[in-house]
Amino acid sequence: MSSTITPIDSGGIMLSYKCNCTCKHCLYAGSPAWKEWIGVQDVSRIFEGLNETSSRLQGFHIAGGEPFLDFDRLLRVQRLATEFGIPIEYVETNAGWCSSEEITAKRFDLLRNAGLKCILISCSPFHAERITLSHVIRAVKVGADIFGPSGVILWVPEFYQQIANIATNRSISLNEYIDSVGESIARYTIRSKYSLITGGRMGYQIADMYERRPPECCKDNFCRPELLESGHAHFDPYGNLIPCFCSGISLGDARDLQSLMYYLDLSALPIVSMLVESGPYGLYKFAVKEYGYVPIKAGYIGKCHLCVDVRRWIQSRTGKYKELAPAQFYKELVGNGL
């Protein structure tokens, strides 16, 4: 059984999964434990493939992990994007590296000269467990000086003010944040302002902020739009083409986009095929039958939570499904430090 993928017109270049934080909400299970970084030549091949397979590239970003942990690589990738005409909307950062205005200004200025027009600075109670708000304040100020006020995206501004009212010069725990703003306000802000996706760590770490439901609630949720039709993708340091925001799933080698776009052999990707045809609930039933999957008693906070937990169970019991990649992603979901 073969299929095609909608041409990719937007997405993210993940330089690494390595991060100075191990955030409870992280969709990509970033942490300091990751080692590998994307090869610059691999990025060239991905950019070449994007130009060959899409007629309208409209918005990409460079991310991690934390991309500033290898600034030289980040700068080279931004220069490559400019060279290939790949429209980079922004580079993401948690600002943990912004220890002084001098360092921050120097790096932002180099990126601007390389063609970058905007910086996205993450600010949330999850990041605040490791990153003091003073670093974020510095990044916002210097970013506005270098890129202009419209060249700084603060994500999320509501969190910025809430955290500022608690502390600016020290980290704060998630529990301290909740105690300070109140549980109802914390729930509301996290659920309505952050646009979180229920895959990744959040189903394991902050699920109590959401309503849980049994697997049967996902019966009619199929994944063809996300896996094959979204036109949005992420490219990870191992060369995986991650469809949409489906972390831990690889459609194949992103360094050969032409082959993938025009002929995707779904028979070689049985987990992807099941998700396309019957969604996470179909995968759940398969995992119960074939691998003795035990559902989470409390329930799931969304179809992506059900999907990632079933995939984690399968991946821990067999390595035969190449689309469950990278393998370390599944270990980092509930690994050390959480």
C-alpha cells in the first residue's frame, strides 16, 4: 500500500533534542541527556529537497532542544537557510544562555546579519523551573534592540507577567507557580493560552490539569490529516521526517524528500498505516492484542496522549517498527529527572 504526502510548506529544523531543561510539557522530550546534533550537510540536503518538492515555502523555524547550545551550528544553519531561500520566521530559545547583555547582543547580531528577522523566546512555568525570568527579560530587551519590537515573539506573555509577580532572579517550581496564581487561574492559563499538544511529556507530567477520558473516546479520531496531509513537518537531527507535531514518529529519511513525497510505502510503516486508517484507538486495540498493552486507569487527556503511550509501550517491547524513532525519545518521556 502506497500513498503520497502533501508537499511541505512549513515546519521546524530541529538542531538537536538536547536541552538545558527537562520541561514537563515538552512535546519532543528534550533534556540534557541527548547528545547528537544535526549535520550541516544534512540540512543542505533537506533545504534542497524542500525547494524541489514545494512550490510555496511560507514559514519555517529553527529549534531544538535548545539551539543556542551549539551557536556555531545554529549560525551556519541560518546562513544556509538564507542561501537556499528557506523563509525562517524565527529561531526558538528558552534564553537560559543569556547570561549577559554582551553575549546576547553579539549572538543576536550575528544571526540578524545572517538573515534572521525574528527571535521567539519561551516563557512558561515549565521553563521557569530551570530558567530565571531575568534571563528572559534580558533576551526580550536585547532582542528588541537588535531585531526591533516586531522581531521578538514572547511565548507566552500571560506567563511572563504571572512569573514576574513571583520572582525574577530565581527559578520557581511548578507547584510554587500554581500556589501563587491559584489552581483555577493556573489551569485556565495553561489550557487556554499555550496551545499545548497532548503528546510528549504532558500526558505524564501535567495531565491532572486536564479532563481524562477512556480510550474509547478516541474511536473516531483518525490521523491521516496530521500524518499525510498537513503540509507541516519537523526535521530532527537523525534525518527523520516528523509529520506535523507527531513527535516520535518518522515517515522516513528527510534527506531524500523527493522519494518520500512521491511514493510513501505505508506497508513498510505498519504503525503509521494503522494510525492513518484507524487512529490511536485502532493502534490501542492492536497493542492490547499483540503486546499486552495495559491502559492507563485514570484515562487520557487527548488522542495524542493515547497514541504516544501506546507507541511507548510497543517500542519498549520490540524494535521492529522503524517508524518509532528516535528510540531515545520514548525513554526520555518518563526518564530520569522527571
